[in-house]
Amino acid sequence: MRNRPGGWALRALSLVVLVFAAQLGSLIAPAYACGCGAMVVDRDDRVSVDRETSVVGWDGGTEQIVMRLTVRGDAPAAAWIMPVPHRATVELGDAALFSELRTLTAPVTATRHYFWPRAKDWPFGGSGDGSGAGAGAPAGAAPVEVVGRERLGPFDVARLAATDPAALEGWLKENGFELPDRLATALRPYVEQKWEYVAVRLAPRESGSPLTGTLDPLRLRFASDRLVYPMRLSRLAATPQSLGLYVLAAHRMEPRGAIGGLPPEVTYAGRVDPGRERSAYPALGALTSGKPVFVTAIDQSFPRPGLIDGDHELRAAAADTPYRITHYRDELLTVGGFPAWMLTLLGGAGVVVAALSLVLRARRRRPVTPPPPVTVPSPLR
């Protein structure tokens, strides 16, 4: 069957339109979820979380999360909801903490020497250079109890004890936001476990400006007999999600499971003593009270966020094995600027020549034994 003239052009144009429509849809879709909380904006606004970095510390009884978000969009304000298993205290975090941990856990470069020349080396080429349930609200309490509210930099922070997602929706409406139906459903497991929430109203520093850029970090602290990182709300995200965690604990930590994402990848594991290295890690020392801590950096991708089926629970690994990503730079082994293989061959040749010379010299110096005298018999008489 022959194609009609111009048929290929129509199909190409249709493909372009479909791709453009898909990209446009991703731009106008509200970003209701970020890595471990929920972002709520007005229906006519849009905001997205470009990057989320979290530091999670646990000493066996108290957990703290320091989170910094980088957002963009045209929304003048947004609400961010973070479920926590027990009543939390909230304060501004230290932005220097993330710089210190990024430096501490960064990959290192090491030189790895090889002996025999390769294709790029002389003479072939080149020059030869070489769990427990939360406290919850008491019986008979209001569906939403505001247990604390404070202004922290650009943030209006409210700490809530909610026993009904509908009541949380009412609080959001009072503050100018609408709770999406899917988010209300996703919050229900936390309500059933009597978890509480930290609700944060995000606003730019300048009134009337859109909410964009890297926000000041927030530090949450709450009692917990297990190390848990809330992730359930991220299943609402419409685009693939990525999670980056710096886990501070007494031992190397690992997630109990993938919770619907790709296998978590450890990018760094090692013990650090910020008390002894105060000049290098002052913010980390302040967070850990100067005590030694094992740092585990974990990355994980969620290509299909809808498959997320729980929160991350982290446990001690079988051993405190240190690990660091190392990028190797291969170089030809040299001695004094000369290839070691060449010096070795020349040295070997020199040894052979010297040995032969010694053998010849020894032979020359060896005394020559004269032949025995010849006796001539006398003639018979």
C-alpha cells in the first residue's frame, strides 16, 4: 500500500504536537508531592521541587531531619506538610551543614600506575609522559490541634496534631490553600497511626515575588525508637523522584527495602569525628554535639512514584564497612621521568652485559697449565 503524498509530514507533525502537549502538561500540573512531604499550592499556581536534600540523624531515641528544598514556579506561596511519628520541635537549620557533608562525601581521584606501555604511550604513540505509634492527640481533642506556631525566617510554621484529614483540609483552607483529594487519602495511614504533622507556609522573602530558588533549611526533632524517613506522600508525584539522604548514626545504616523504587545505592560510608575536626565540620559538630558519628550517604531513584508503598525504615548494616567512590586516573609508571619498563629492560640488559664481561675477564685471568714434558727414548745400542 502506497502512502499518500505528504503522509509522512502529517505523522511527523502529529508526533511533534504530542510531545509538546506532554511537556506542556508536565509544566502546568501542580507539584503536590516532594521527596518526603506534600507541597500544596493554589489551583491556578504551579510550583515544583527541583532538588531536595535531607540530613537524617538518630541517636537511638531522638531523630532529627534537616531538609533544604530548591523550588521554582510562579506561586506566591505554598504549604508543605511533613508527617512525624511524635510531636516535633522546628527551627531553622544551618545551610553550611550541606556544604560540609557534600565535601566530606565527595568522590576522590586516585592515580593508578601500570607498568607496560599501552597504545597511547611511547613507542606505540604519545611522548611517553605519563516503629512505635506516635503520641497522638488525647481523646476528645479537636480534630486539628495547633500545638505550636512560630515564624522562622521566611517560614510560617504550624505544628499540628490531626485526627482527621478533613480537619487538616480545614486548616489549610483557613490559610489560603486547598487540600487535593489524593493527598487527603494519602494522609490517612498517618492519621490512623496517630502521627502528627508539621505544616509550613512557604513564602518568598520579598512580598509578591514568586516562590523560587533554594529555601532556608528547616530542622525537625522528635522522639523515635526507630529511624524512619517519611516517603509515603511521594507516591502522589507525577514525575520520577530522586532521594538523597545523609544518615548520621552510631553505625553504617541501610534501608530495609526499596519501597517501590530502584535499589538504594550507598555513595559514601565512613566515620567522622567533628569534635576533633572542628575547623572542617563546625555545622556537623553542632548537629551531633561534637560526638563521633558514622555518615552514610544514600541515593535512590523512583521512576514510578505511584509504586511507593511505605516509609523508609533504616537499620544498622551487618558491618561498619567504609566506602567511598574513587575515580582512578591511569598513568604509566615512571622513575625520574623515564618509563619504568624501559629502565627495567635497560637495567636487565646492563646486568647481562656485566655478567658476560665478568665471565670473559675470569677466563682471561685463569692461569694456563703448561703441557707435560715430552720424553724421547734413547736409541738401542
